[in-house]
Amino acid sequence: MAGGPLYVLITSPFEAGRLRWKNLTVRVLQAVSDESPLVYTTEIPQNQTNVYLDTFSKSVQEMMMTPYKTDYAPSGIGNQKGAGPRRTHTIMSTEEAASGKPSRWTELEISGPVRFLSPHLFQPPFTNLTSLYLNNNHLPFISGAIGNMVHLLTLDLSNNKIRMLPPEIGDLVNLRELLLTNNSIRTLPFELGKLFKLVNLGLKGNPLPKELFRLHSEPNGLQKLLMYLLDNLPGIFTVLCYNVLCDKYATRQMYGYCPSWALTWEYRKKGIMEQIRHYAADIMTLQEVETDQFYDFFLPELKMDGFQLVKEQVIEFNQIAMACHEGSDDMLNRVMTKDNIGLTALLQTKEKAWENNVSLMRPEASSSEQNILVCTCHIHWDPEFCDVKLIQTMMLTQELTSQRDNTESSEPPLLLLCGDFNSLPDSGVTEFLSTSRVSLAHRDFKGLAYQECLTKLLSNKIENSKSDQNIEQEYRHPFNLTSSYNTDIMAYTNYTFDFKGMIDYIFHNADRMRTLGVLGPLDQSWLEEYKVVGAPHVHIPSDHFPLLVELELEASPGDSIPKRHR
């Protein structure tokens, strides 16, 4: 017993308002008999689209979770031009449905032509589907939520208007057939290379580079194409930034709400190391680590976990202040007296960072050797010295610029800047780092006489920002940075009784690195349940919360499709 194809449109009320048909026919295979399938058909008036489709979307979800509807499975694939694979279905009999035989909703087809899909399509219970046919519609894009459909074996997106595939399509690791023919796709995401079970990839009718089509058409071309994409998949790594609270500051005078035994280093170091090991970051940057603690505790412990100390360069802000004070009393008395530092290390990615680089072919310019300049810093703490914080940050960027320019490599290293900046999101420090500039008249300078010494310090000097209204002088740095954290993600990184706010950050290059995920704050209900008025606490070993970010590193620009002989 065979039934016709299943036509379903599922949409939320919001998207339904964007549909452009006067009357829309929605049909769903709902119950069947030996003679023919019973089809639910409704004509939806244009002015009632929202109501009808909202109800219909809910009814389809209910159908998929009830046992008496249909049981159908694909039994063949054909080449009907422009219509995608030809499918036949096994239909549950009336007796089987009446007896309560469970149905298996494994396949769904949506046809319209549809212009927009509801996000509900990529949520349970639809995530159990093994075949999804969205061909012959007018879809301009596919949501990244399609990555939730991890059981899919077949996905047909042919004959649409799709311009770009989401990287999340690489999460469909069980996929065996992906049909993309006759769209407007100009590039393939590297994540497509993770579909190692793929046996059929339809690409014709897309404005893709000729080299991709040529590679795909070679003997064993699909595997070569997947291998090329996988080899150029952006590297993914995690970074931890954590102020562990220096032992000499962990006193009852500072943290009177915490028991004295919970402030001792012998107690706190266990909790700190447990967190470090739990997050298992690829790169760790720590602040307020005493020298003895590092060599006697952190270094031996981390070596057991496979970490190694890399050669670092120390940036001492008071020494820089001494060298460029130009007779400024403010530079000598306010900046030079603060002993904060920064540490930098130049790292280079390994093959492992690019996931399974075992290719038979490689781009001419290898992307596996990418230099990254990593910096951890601790900026002065006192809110009354916002000028010192800003100047220390400017000194830091100047030193980082010098190290970047003196690196012997074909391209400058990327920058990863982590630390306790002791600066709120609206401060001059975060403005300078995030926008690459700060006005000479910024309030954080407090109107003090720093101009001459800063002009000597900064290699890019003072530049003019021109507008029709005025000319404003400003300081600049050459890095294009963005922060992985903001107050929408985490309202506070420092959590004491007297102060709660965001003062720790992880900055990175905005053009070659992308934040994939971050560690969020502790649950507020947990803090309330355990009456945590501030940290450190019996269960929180530092007054700062650790920051953890997963970053995606893009391959070097200029990588090309491998030549035929490769």
C-alpha cells in the first residue's frame, strides 16, 4: 500500500505573517486505510494565516508524539529531474492504528513554495527525523538550529534560493546524503568536512568556485573534497583567565565574612586546582600568583597534567614610566610607584589544533603554523587612580605592538589578551582596547599632564580624528580587538561584599578569532540558597570567578584549493 508524498508546512505565528499567498493549502497525512490515505486539507484565508498556522503547527507536533498516525519509510531513490529523490512509503493499516501500534515518524517533507521555516522544525520532537525534504521551495537560508537534527541520514535542500550554509551543518555527522543542487551557494563551510559518512553530495547549479567542482568530479572526488574542507577547518581551543587571589591579600581584614580557615592557602589551593583541572583549558592565564606558589605548587601540579611553562617576557609598567616620564610629576608620583606587570608569550599552533590534519592534499600555504601572542596582565586596582589604569593599558599595547612587529614570521601574530584589568565596561581602559582609540581629553586622564610622556611612549604618536564639527586628538593602538565577555553574559567577575562588577576580560582579534562559547556566572539561586554575600567563600576559593572561552581560529588567508596533482 503506497501513499503519496507528505506535504506539511510548519510555521510560527510570527513567520506566518510573512507568507505571501492569498490561499495556502496545507496537507498532512494523518490516518490511512487499505484503500487510500486520508489527507487533512485546509484552505487558509489570507487574513487568518496566523491563527490557522499556529494551531496547525501545534497539531503536527501532537501528531508526532501520538501512536496511531502513520508508519512510512523510504524504499527507493530515483532521479526525477528537479523533484529530488522519488520516495515510496509503507502505510500503517487501519487495524494496526486501532490496535495502538506505535508509529515511527522518521521522514518529513515541506513544500509550499515556502519562504521561511519556523524554528520549531529544528526542535523536539522533530529532532528524531532521519529524512528531511525541504526541496522545491523559496528558502533564502537555513537556520543554524539545523545542527540539532543529529539523526538525519538524508537532507534535501535542492531547488531553493539558499546563499550560504550554516557551519552547524557539520554537526549532522550521521548524514549520508546532502542535496544542494540549484541554489545560490557561493562557498562551502569548512565544517562540511566533518560529514565523514556522506556518500552523495549534490552541488550542481550553484555559483561555487570551479576548483571545487573539478575536485568533486575527480575519482573519489567526494572524499577528496571533504578531506580538503576538514583540513582547513578552523582550529578550536579554550582559554582560561583566572585571578586566584594572592595569599597575602586573603586576610580577615579584607574578607571578614569568610572563615579564617577558608582563607588559608592550604585550603584554597585545592579548590583552585580543582577548577583549573575541571575546565581543562588549552591555554591558561592566571593573575595574583606568588612566585613561590608558582614553583612549589602550580608548576609541579600542571606538569602532571601535561602543561609546560613557556618562555615569557615580563612587562614592568613602573620601568616604562621611569623611561618616558619627561619630567612629569604625575607620571613619576602616580604611575611609576605602582608595581603591576604583564606577561607575554609567543605561541604557535600545532597540527592538532586544526583537527585531524592527515590529508593527502594540503593548501599551498599551510595554516597549521599560526603564531599567537598571548598576554596576561594585572592592572592597578584603586578606583581613584583611573588615570594609572588607562596609562598602564596604553603601555601594555605599545609593548605588545613592539613584540608583534619584531616577530620573525610571514604574517604578524594574532593577539590574545587576558587579565584582571580592574576596570568596568564603561571605563577608558575597555573603551581604548575595544575601539582601538581614546581621546586625549578622556575623563579618566583627570586632566593631568601626561601628554608629552605619552607622545614619547607611543610609536603611533597622537592622531587627529577629523569630523565636520571639530578635530579631536586621540591615542590609538593597531589591534582590532573584541571581548568575549560583556555584562549581558556575566554581570560580575569580581564578587565581594563591598563590590560586585565586571573587571576581568578576555580580548582577542576580531577578524581571525571567533567566540563560540563562554562559561557563564554562578546560578543566582545557588548564591542565595547558600547565603553567599561575597567571595572568597567556603565553596569559592577566590574573590574572582574564572573566565573560560572557546575560540575558533580561522585558517590563514590565501589558502587555496589544492592542485590536481596533489
